[in-house]
Amino acid sequence: MKFWNSYPFFRLIIPFGIGILSAIYLPVPHFIQPLWLIIITLLLLFLTIFTHYIKTYSLRWLPGLFLNVFVLSTGYTLTLVQTDLYRSNHFSHVTDGSELMVVRISEQPSERARSVRAFGKVVMLKDSINEFPTIGKILIYLEKDSVSQTLKYGDIIVAKAIYNHVPSPSNPHQFDYQRYLSHSGIYHQTWLGSNDWQRIKKGQVNPIFSLSYKARDIMLRTLEEQGLDGNEFAVVAAILLGYDDRMEPELRNHYAGAGALHVLCVSGLHVGIIFMIVSVLLKKLTSKSGRIIKFLILLGSIGMYAFITGLAPSVLRASVMFSLFTWRELIGKKSNSYNILAASAFILLAYDPYLITKVGFQLSYSAVIGIISLYDLVYRQLIFKNAVLDYFWKLAAISIVAQIGTSPLAIFYFNQFPLYFLLANIVVIPVVWLIVYSGIATLIVAIVSLQLSAWIAKVLYYEVYFLNMAVEWVNKLPQARVEGLVLNFAQVIIIYLVIIFLVRFLVAKEGKYGVITLSLLLIFTASITFQKMKVIEQNKIIVYNVKGYSAIDLVMGQDLISIADSSLLLDQKTVDFNIKNARIYSGIHKQKQLIFEEVMSVEDTQIDGNLKVYANGVIQAFDKVIAILNDKFQPFFSDKPLQVDWVILQKNCPIPLDQIGKMFTFERVIFDSSNTPWRARQWHRYCTDNQVPFFDVSQSGALVVTL
């Protein structure tokens, strides 16, 4: 009990988080109304207070029970109340007959290669007669032109009331953009051409956010005017201001491969640097009034930094945390790190319950917990009397414990582990400190002297250039990262439990913790072994949904034969987004690549024990005979149709389906995603009218057949 009494917020955050997660991931019964939830929550609060005064020893557990249920109910209620989709005036519930929607742009739009992406709030729907006030967020893609490029945060537009649900993933283990957006309250999207919308006026905006965006834009322009461009500008903008729209994917991948991606995300590291700078400058303010002044200046500095970075959630997390630490020091109480950490999480989740689903939120808190719990244990293992060596060992120790704290989650989400993270961070973190110093100096000095600011910016340029070169060098080292790692959520939990009980064993030297650790390791090993056995025994065919392309995988244990368009193989970004994860989760170690152009032109060839290619695009994969028909297929005529299991139609195959039926008998016809929608619709009608079984990959998602 003493442990729990010392960590009140740590104790409360558990039921609070369970309540939030229950509201997000469990189906919400239709009869549950927010008002009733509020009443029930208030009743639980009353019972918690009432039972606190019960002096009966046998009922001493009641206050704790009601308190935990109250906190759980609070988390559940706050989440549902903040979920617009469950409210009757959400725009998707109001009317299907609306012709126009009025949308207020809720974030600063960002430019893409062919479009402008904007997030908006639908404030009204209109038909020819009526207007309907609404709520709800929507993702908008606008045709890129001179007008859409000038769209700003707070603008109000009127547009055609045409929108669709954000599509679910169409390939196995593909990134779930639908779920990702739903955690931000976005369930619908729309594409608007130049003639489908118009700007009405500048609308009412949050003045704080509006001023924040303007301040950041001014500082970005200042950095550009001082000579920063290309990758150097992109990195400075990301590190200093949290602006990453100019970051090239290749550069981002270099940082990820080196284990240094966290420096490009404005977070606790950057807020910590600001905190340390101000703390050092104000270290002589030790009196009572001096501590108050120090607290106010620190709070103002942290708030100002959060402000100029666009009030990013990661910065807000760190700002709340450092502010709580500073407050504890001001009132003269020893800071309980775990409790302050839990308190900051509690405050942020009360403000936005869906933060609990954000990868950044999870990784930042797991990193801080790792540092708080393990730093002293790791740091004490080596003692350096030399100050320089000791400094670098401190950096290394922080990097090690932060990596321990985040690695299970990072592997779960990203399926990779950077082997040289220690080397990268020893080099990167000191340079990032210099970049923050130089960047702040560049911006401040630019107010009084552009010439002097330009000189500082030149130093800043070379600092960033060195940082990029160092990261690229680490990323190019042999086996810079281990890819293809797969953990399920249960395994992640087991790993964290192993870490917790192992640390307890090392600190307390009690055998029971060692036994628990070994038991958990055995459970983890058994789950990995079972997972491996399933991979070895698997046989499956996957016809992917990749818009404009054809792609088929034949999976045999850990071996893969892939058949795809040659043009798709040149588009690695598309392969990574649509197909890569399916292969990772299939545990593929060996891959053989074929292209359809070759398959369609060869005669009888044994490619592999499980794949044989016949003439004219007919293949035998496992026990399935598949006819692949595309614009290169040569029709043939015979007395008896050739019996196959599937017919796959590609690239708008010009042969009518009734003629195909004379050449082949088949169980199913499959339309892959290389066909145009109009052609697929023609085939749909024919198959429906003639009762021909069909599967349209572009509509139903990838076809996965386990054999």
C-alpha cells in the first residue's frame, strides 16, 4: 500500500487508460447515451466519497473499488463525449439529400505532388431549401492550382456535398490509414476539383493557433532567406520548429535506419534543451522570489517554444511534464518522477483521450520511463574519471535505456531494429544541441542584424550538413538495421514484463523475481516457436490490390515467388506501401522475382517445385491452375475448353467474357487492380447477369487463399 500511496496518479492512470481504450476499441452499445454516462460517473463519484467515511474494517476495500470504477468510467465517458461520430448532428447523420457543405479549414493545409491536403470541420450542410448546422471533421484533397495553394487555416469554403468513408486497408497488414484518421475524429474524405469548391471568407479561428502558424511561417521564411535550403533547411525546420513537410522520404529513411529518427520529431529532447538553456542562465536565482521568477520564465520559455512549433502534441507532452517538474521544485517538494510522468499523461489524456493511440505518445512515455527506471543502473556499470569520457558515457547510457524502453513498441510498429543506434546517438545528440543553439541564435539575431544572422546561419548550415553526412554514413554500415521483425501485442507486453521483473531481480536480488523472469521468457520463447511453426507450414496465394498494377505472391513457408509488372518493380515506394508488410508478416527469407511480361512469353517451364508456367499465360501454382489473360493474350479455339481453377483478367483484357468461357472452364474469374474502373463495371454486369462467380480485387481488396 505504501507503494501505491506514493504514486497516486500512476495508480489512477491505469483504470483511466482502460476506460479510454474500452471506448475506442470495444463496440459501443446503441443504447448508451453520453448523458447517461455522465450521470453514472457522477453517481460513482458520490459512492466513492460516501464509502470513504465508512469505518467498518471489513468494507475498507469499497472506496478503492468505487474510485477505480469512477476513474474508468470517466475515461470511457470523456472519450465518447469527444467522439463526434456518436452525436446525432454529425454531418454524416444529418441528411443524404444535401447538395453543399460548408467547411472551416481546421489546420494549415499542406501541398502534395498533385494536390493540396486539408483537414476541415463541416459546420453546415445545405440543400435547395434548408440549412443544417453540423459537426464532424473531414479530410479534403483539393486539385492543386493557384487558388488551392493559397488556402489557409481558418478559411471557410463551400463545396459539393460529396464524400466517402476513408477506405480500409486493401492488402494484408497494410498501414491502416482508416484507423489512423479515426483516432483523430476523421471518418470521411473527399476529392474536390477546381470547380467543385470556392472560398467564402476568412472564418473565425483559434487566435492562439492562428498566431502560432503565422509565427512559424515567419521563422521558416527567415531561415530560407538566410541561405538554408534543400535537405539542410528540411532538417533545421524539423528539429527547431517541428515542420517536416519538406523532408524527403530518402532522408527520413536514413535517420530511421541509423536509429536517430527521434531528433527530427520535436519532442522531450528539444524541450529539454530549451529547459536546460534557461535553467543555466537563471541558476543564480535561488531565493524564494528568485525561484518564482525562474519558474515563470521557465514556464514562459517552454510555452513560447511550444507555441512556435505549432503546439504539436509531442511538444505539449514534454511541456506539461517539465512544467510539473518545475512546479514541484518551486513548492519545495521532492519530485516523484513516476507520479509526475503519470500526472502529465493524465492531463493530456483528459484533454484528448485519443492521444493514447498515437505512436509518438506511446514511444515518448516508454522512453522516459526507461530513462527514469534504468539510467542509474546502467550508468553505474562503468566509471570514467575523465570528464569527456564520462560525458559520452552518459549520452550512451541514456541512449541505451531509452532504446530498451522503446524497442518492443518500435519493433511492433516498424518491424525493424537499428543496430548502430548507440553510435548514431553519441554523434547526433551533441550536434542537435549545437543546431538548436545556432538555430535560435539565427532567428533572434535576425531581428537586429541580418548580416550577423547570415553568418550564424552559415555555421548552422555546416552543422546540419555534418549531421546528415554522419547519419548517412551510419545508415550505410553493414547490417545497419535488422528488418522483418514481427511481434504481436501480447509478445510486446511479455517483453515489458520481462524487463520490469529482471530489473527488480537485479536491484532487489530476490529469487522470486528471477523465477518470474524465467517463466515469462519461457512463455515468450514458446509463442515465438509457435509463430515460427505457422510460418514454416504456410502455403498461400495472394493477388494484391495495387492500383494500376498486377502483382501476385506465391508463399511457400519462408520462400516467396513474386510475379509482378516490371513497372511496379521500379516503383519501390508503391511496393513498400502496399506489399512489403504482407511479406514481413509472412516471415519471408528467400524471394524469387518474376515479371508478367516474361511469364506470358515463355513455353512450358518449371520455375519451382510449386510453380510451373505453360504457354499463353497459364500457370500452375501449388494445386491451382490459373489462366492469366491480359492485352497480350492470344485467343485460341479448341473442341474442349481448357479446365482451370481461376481466370485472372489484367490490363483491360479485350476478349469478351463469353468468348473466354468458350476457351476455359473455371471456378472463379478475378479482376485485378490493373484494370480501369469502367472495364471492371462491364465485367461486373456480365458476371452478375450470367451468374459467373467473380472477385474484384480493386473493390474487395487483396485475394488471399490459404492452401
